[in-house]
Amino acid sequence: MIALPPLMSEDVIRTRVEQLAGRINTDYANVSELVLVGVLTGSFIFLSDLARLLTVPHRVEFIAVSSYGSRESEDPESVRLLMDVRRSLEGEHVVLVEDIVDTGKTLAYLMRLLEARRPDSIKTCSLLHKPGRTEQEVDIDYLGFTISDSWVVGYGLDYAEKYRTLPYIAELPVEYR
Ligand code: IMP
């Protein structure tokens, strides 16, 4: 692994996560319980920081879908469910938490899947968004940062399982991919 300069420092990320948590705390102030559904694996660090800043009652669930690597051998357009949430989402207030929205296919797939579970409400939260790569439009209710079309790592995001625990976000130069 090589040393990468930060694109977003720990301080910058922290400030933005605090702002997002503040908005969620305001928006769900009157709700008895919020369900955060984190999309594995990339969202686990973002979700843990965000959840610990919430003052509204909440529980945490995880869901896992196929990654690019495992998609290539099958239908390259499809997203596959690898692990479902443990409890029913019927009548719940759900916030789906992603690390990054790239083409939008994963989030669009998960929204269709979870909306069919009849939650009372469902919103989306993503730390990062690459609008230049959009193939499926999805609303991101709580967005951290918009970035250009490059591969980013750190703060949960990986490249072939590497760099996930880098404490900041960095661009991985093309020559290292
Ligand atoms: P989408 O379905 O194309 O929006 O892809 C979303 C998923 O692709 C994310 O949840 C990540 O797992 C992965 N991904 C897309 N871009 C990046 C990146 O720049 N770094 C790390 N993972 C990425």
C-alpha cells in the first residue's frame, strides 16, 4: 500500500458527519425509533460515526449486496442481495446509509427492495456521490460530499479490500488500480 495524500481530511469528514447527524436529529425529532440500514461493507465506518452523533432513538441494521468484482462474472448490470436485514422494516422510519453513490444502481436496487417492505418512511444518506457517473437517478436526502469521477479509498471505502481503514479519504491514482 502506498501513502496517499488526503482528498478529505479527518477534520473535514468529522465536520460534515456532524452536520448530517444534526439534520437527521432535527428531521426525526418526533419519531419513536429510526432504523439505520448500513450497506456493507463500505458504510461501516461512516455509519458508526454518524450513529454515535444521533440523539434520536435508533437501531442499526446491515444489508449486503454484490460488489463490482462479483458482478463481473454474472450479469454486469445486476445487483445481487448477499445478506438481508434481520428484522422487519414494516411501519419503520428507515434511513439507508451508503458510502458512495457511483452509477446509482446499488441505491436504486436497495430502494426498490426496501420500499416493498412497507416502511413508514425511507430516506437515503450517502457520504459521497459521483454525479458524473450516474446511470440511475436516485435522490440522496443526506449527502456528505460530491466528488469527481475518480476512485476514492479510506474511511470505509476500499480498492480490492485495501485502504478501508485509512482514517481519511484519498484518491487512488490510476497507476495503482
Ligand atoms: P453504484 O451501484 O455504481 O452506485 O456503486 C456503488 C458501490 O460501488 C459503492 O457502494 C461502493 O461499494 C462501490 N464504489 C463505487 N465507487 C467507488 C470508489 O470510488 N471507491 C470505493 N468504492 C466505490
